[in-house]
Amino acid sequence: MNPTQFISTTLVRTLTLLACTAAVANLGAASPVQGGTQICDVCNVCIDYPQGVLSFADQVLRYDPLAGGGPGPTAPNFIDPLRALGAPDYSSCGGGSSSTGAVSLGNGGLIELAFTNNLLTNGNPVQSNPSYSNLDLWIYEAGGVTEPMDVFVHPLSTTLPLLNPALDPDGDGYYFVGRVSGQPVGVDLDAVFPGFAPGSLLFDAVRIVDVLNGGSSSTVGADIDAVGAISSATPTVIQPYCFGVGCPCGNDDANAGCRNSTGAGGRLLATGTNSLASDDLVLTVQGLPARTFGFLFMGQAAAHAPFADGLRCVSPGPNQTPAGTGMFRFPIRATAGTGAFVEGPGIAAFAQAASGTTGTLLPGTTWHFQAHYRNPAGPCGSESNLTNAVAVTFQ
Ligand SMILES: [Ca+2]
Ligand SMILES: [Ca+2]
Ligand SMILES: [Ca+2]
Ligand SMILES: [Ca+2]
């Protein structure tokens, strides 16, 4: 078999058919950080942040005070979106247009803020003030009027296939988590996305939209001082995900892929780095049966669907024409007596040589890797299975 050809037509067709299958299960988790720092706002509301000031939003992606038709704010102290970054620093408890530290969204306006040195995740954080426990995201709205807001969160690619698509009806990647009001106000992500282990859902941005109410003051719209992730995870450029929970015939293994005939699941481990210049990423497949065959494959998006004796965790990604051409596979490898095989270093060079421009790994892109292998004696009778997956953001 030609090792450079695209993943087999049969597999792609089957994968496409399975792509719409709903599945909800725990993802391999980044652990939320415990312990922490208490941070108080000017009204002396104090909340414990396990990662301290790192927990707050870091970058303005978009600020559009006219998104809902306006009017927008005119008070000079309330038109700078950078005021929404970092820890809360609004200058007065209540106060008026002479106060500083917040940005007004405008009537129906919006702001999108990214977390870059941390990520928002789900969890059950315990707070010194127990009425704040379990809340994952805090929004510090400020000023003399408490204005309602619609809140959305933006999942990482590995979290995306786990979420209910009904919460993102326009498909722009932002998921609605609630209409809230308070100074500050917390959001419990687990109430919106139930059934996931703490730390298993990862989000890198928040969108806050002012609820249209016809206001027209110089600080019209919700006034954002800060946005903090209490449930905060450390970003990683190499992210294992899609472990064996919710497997096709109860063959779960939460530390690997779905259980195979060895009694445990096959694992995909990444070592080396995400540097394309070094091209030193090494993907090791282990925990497979001895003397069988398998291959690594990659795609531009994550998935989460039953497939064979396991879970398919990789998909071609959007806008691939024809469908399936965003999936590429590496050479078929034998596991010999060890139940293992290794791909790399040289993964980037191989992908470019084998797959041309559509399969070339480019800086800033995230690719999702997983291994598929033969297992005729496997527990579900399909004769094949898959490992967990690994997402790598290359640079
Ligand atoms: Ca941060
Ligand atoms: Ca929570
Ligand atoms: Ca306000
Ligand atoms: Ca601020």
C-alpha cells in the first residue's frame, strides 16, 4: 500500500457517516490549579482566584459598541476596551462618568476578550464565601446602573465536538452560557455543560453582549471592568484529549483509548516540541496488541464519535473539498512484540512530502493526531480500535 496516499476512501466514508453521531463524555483533562489568591474589587467583593491575576482576560479581540445599532458610549473614561483586561480596578463603588477602569459596551454593543496566558475551564472551585463556590467565570460590571449581559464562551478545538451545537446556532464558535446581571456576577459552566469532569472543557475567549434596552447615556450599555476565570487552566501547545470514556461496548479506559484485547486501551503520547523548524515531534503509540498493524492519521479538527471498538477524535475540519481531503494518514506500521510503534521525528517533512499543500503543517495551525489499529480479538467485535488523540499547535 502506498504510504503517501490519503486515508482510505472506505475509512473516510465511514468517518463522514459517523461525524453527526452525538456523543457526550469526559475529555482527557487539564487539572484546574488549586490554592490561590483572594482578589477584591472596590466594593469589597472578594473572590479566590487559584491562579491569581493571571486568571483575568489578557487581550481584546473585538470591541463593537455599535453592534446592536448603538448608540455607543461617549464618556472619555469609558471608551477604551483595554479597561476590561486584567484584575478589577474600577475606581469607585457605584460612581459616575468621572470614574475610571471600565469600558461601556454601548446599547446592544459587544466585546470579545481572549485568555492568552491561561484558559477558562469548568470545575467546582471552593470559595471563602461559599455562596460563590462552583462558579467558573466572573464578570465585573461596574457603575451606578447594573446592566444585564448575554455571555458566550469560545471552546478550544478539542472541546468543540463535546458541546451541544444548539448553544451556537449561528456557528460562529461562541457558545451561549446565559443572560446575567450583577456587580460582579459569576457563571457556572457546569450548569450549562453538565456531565464533564472538572478541567475537561477548555475555552480561550469570552464574548459579552449588552442587552438592548434603549439607553443613551454617555456610558450607555454594560460597563466591563474585568473578566476572570476562577476555573483556570494552563495553556498547552501539545494537548492529549479524547480518552476512553463512553466507549462503544462499555470498554472504557479513562487513561488511554478504548480498551482493546490486552485489557487496557492503546495510548498516543507526544514528546519533542511543536517547532516546525526543529521538526522533532515524536508520536509514540503503545498499549496495542503484539504483532498487529496500525497507522497514525491527522486532521484539522477534533471530533468525538463512536468508531469501530473505539472513539474517532479527529475530523477533516471545515471547508474541505471534497469532503475527507483534510484527513491524512501516515505509513502502516507493525507493532512487533512490543505492542508499540513510533512516528517521527520528521512528521512535518513527511506530511508536506506526502500530502502537498493541503497537508502541510503551517505555523499557528493546530493538527489533531490519532492512531487506528487492527485488533481482531477486540472486545466489541469490529476488529479494529483507536488510541486517544493529541492536538498540537505548531509554531
Ligand atoms: Ca490571563
Ligand atoms: Ca462550575
Ligand atoms: Ca453598569
Ligand atoms: Ca478594568
